[in-house]
Amino acid sequence: MNPPLELHITAITHRGCVREHNEDAIAVANWVCAGSSLDAPRCSVETLTSAPMLCLVADGMGGHRAGEVASRCVAERLLAGGADLIDEKSMATLLCSVNDGLYDIMARDPALRGMGSTAAGIVVTTDVVIFFNVGDSRVYREHDGCLRQLSTDDRPGVRPARASLAPEPRSAAITQALGGAPSHVAIAPHVGWEKAKPGACYLLCTDGLSDFVDVDAMETCLSLGDPEAVAALRDRAFEMGGEDNVSVVIVRIFATQ
């Protein structure tokens, strides 16, 4: 096993300038913020030992309460299974289990029928970074000031996003989510991995950022450093109208001294 790594994590979530409620959720380690706004960036420093570290964003669907319930449930259940995430297969299995769990909740409470959520995030171990998504929330990696999208948007007619950063037509529709249908629908999660390297930086966001702020502007905001970067990303989304909930998590990897 490689030596421990130190993670610097900064996160923010907000209902935006238009929506009355925040149906996004963010999760870092054992901490979840869902159903409310975190107006100021929250920073934490975690030192990895043998335990995987999971960070994610989730965008709830189904209207207030249902969307909030779905995103919180997704965040909490993924965190609960995070200690066992060691490879792509275990990550995909956990996402499918969370999907099944949402349908079980809907079966017990008809008021929540049709609720769903996207999910996008990373799991960092001392050896690898596992990245994943279901829906259109995104994972980027920054290198030398440039962002590369690692996630794949589940939207009609959209090519796998890892191939290019060229602009794509945007649509409110998504082709899969965790939950999100009246009866059970299986999912095919997008999961990949790369080596964990000191100096790497990952940006996780819901579509309240990526639908309104282009990659060049995101890169400019990231160059400010943390915690200014997440606040700048939020503010840029507001400048573009802030029409949706916006959530951002930045994870930077450092070698321990």
C-alpha cells in the first residue's frame, strides 16, 4: 500500500437565485448537507489511512420534499457503503443497491413515488481515485490549469464526455437516474479509475453550475485557490442567472510530509 495522502476538501451548496428550495446534497467523508444551503465554503482536511474517502454531489428530482429526500438518501447511503469501495465493481454494485433502495422507499410511501437523484463523485484511496456518476452531475479533473471531464452525461444524444470538452447541446431531460420512475428501472452506472497522485485536483458539481458556467470560466475560478475557488464558482453561476440549485466540491490531493 502507498503512503497516506492528505486531502484538502472545500464544498458549497446553495438554492440559487430563483428556486425556493435546495434539492441538492453534498457529502464529504461522514458529513452530509442536504435540503438547505451552505452559503460559506466549508473546508476540511483529512489524512487518509487505509479507509477510502468518498466525496459526492447529488441533484434531487421530483419537486420539493421528494427531491430533497432522494438526494439526501443517495448521499447517506453511498457514504454508508463507502468503507467497502475498493474498485470499479464495488462502486457500481453500491450504486445499483442505492437505486434499489430508493424504489423500496417509494413503494412504502406513495407520496414519494417518482422521486430520484443524480449522483457524481470520487472515492480516494492511497492507491487509486475511483470516479462515478449516474445522471448529469459531473466530475472533472484539473491538470496544469485545464479541466477534463471524467464523468459521462446521461442526456439524450450526448457523446461520452471524456472524449472532448467541446460544447454539447444541453437538455433538461436525463436518460437515467437513481430512482426517478414510477416503478423500478435498472441503471448502468458510469465508473472509472486512475492512480491517486499528489497534486491532482477534482471538481464535482451539479448541473446548476455546469449548465450555466463554461469550462474556461471554471478554470479561471479554480486558479484562485481554496476556499475562494468554490465561492467564485457559486458567484459565477449567480451572475449567469442562478436558475438552479448549485453545488460544488473541490478535492485536492497532497503527499503527507
